[in-house]
Amino acid sequence: MSSVAVEINNLSIGYFGKRNKIVANGLTGSINKSELTCLIGANGVGKSTLLKTLSAFLLPLSGEINILGKPISQYSNKDLSKIIGVVLTEKIDVRDMSVRDLVGMGRSPYTNFWGILGKKDKEIVEEAICLVGVQDLINRPIQDLSDGERQKVMIAKALAQQTPIIFLDEPTAFLDYPSKVDIIRLMRKLTSEVGKTFFFSTHDLELALQLSDKLWLMDKQNGIQIGSTNDLANNGTLSSFFKSESIIFDTYTHLFKILK
């Protein structure tokens, strides 16, 4: 059985139009099952566009995307919603909805037209809430949550969707440092304890370097370079990727140092 959850081959991403806008091309790589993989790159390199393309919100301009060994084009929208969960950067604009009700929306691929939850659905919702550790928030309205609490609830919603793969776009944006650590540690816990496959983008480089199983380094020149922090540090990829006159990457500590 293959250990690969997502595979892309010579992928070109962007936007269709009279003249197609290419954001990035020649992208090739794979994401392993039950691993925490982080997507890193400069602003404008195409991280969000890549995530939206892998989530089928955007069509690829060319190339291949395989999800669990099957071309993404062969999945119906309903089938794909049972394979991939997505947590985007944008805050959801809902008011007077409780945490439990929002997490319950993760069951929408399995419920009837009216979205009525059955006994099994409710059990899955409660399990997702417990896995994320937000039991004390279940009756709180969404608008009263902190950014960190809201992000955990959105991950619980994705867990209630029972997808093996979860994509997240900047899940630590707008969070204070302890909350950033909590979110990435939570994802790491869910890969090891529940077997979920997480793929997320972030600008929190040092947290990603310390806590991710694999890194996808994305830039305009080289496309995507993939490996563990150790591998990419030892072969010099990280040092060359983050070139700056004011900072250097320490290959021994895997930390960045500011040059005085």
C-alpha cells in the first residue's frame, strides 16, 4: 500500500482567462500519509494558490494532482469533501452560532439536505471536540472566542468531517506566540495519534523547522524542494533558500541569527 497521500507532477497553477495568469509552474512533489508537512515560501510565491488548487477550489492550468493514488479530476465534489478538509486563513463571519454547532457543520458531507445530525454524527462531533481539547467552549458563541480558540474549533470542524487529509492556509496567522505553538503541536499530535495528514503554509519559520516532519520550500527559481529539516539543513538547501544580508541560518541549531 502506498504511503503517499498527495502527489503532484509538473503542476502549473494560476488563473484562467483570456491570457492565463501563471503563478507557478513545474511543481513536483509528494506528501506522505500521517505526516505534518509545512509549505514555506516568500510572499507572492504562490502558496495560497497551490493550496487552493490542491483543494480543488482552483483548476490546475496543467500537470497532475493525485489524491490517494487517484487523479483529483476523477473525484466528485461530494467524494472529495470526504477526503480533504480545508481550513483557510479568512475568519468565518458567523454570529450567535455555538462552537458545537460550528463543529457540527463538518458533518455536512454525510447529512441530508436539511443538515440534521443523527446519533452517530453527534458522537463524531463530540469526539472531534475532545481531540482538540475545546470541551469547555462548546456552548460559547463563535464571536466570543479568541483567535487561538477559534482556530482550534476550525480544526475540530475539519476533524468532524472525517477526512484523512487536512489542508490549512496560514493556521498560525494573527495568533500570539504561545497560541502558534499550541496549534502546530496540536496538528503534530493528531498526525501521530489519529493518523491525519496535515499540509499547512506558514511564515513562522522556526516553529515549522522544529515541529514539522517534512518541509516544502517553494520559490520561483527551483519550484519545490522537499525534505526534513535535518536533511535540508545538512545539504545546504536551507542556508541558500533564506539568503539575506542581515540574517544567517545556523545549520547546527537550525535557528536564524541576526547579524549585528
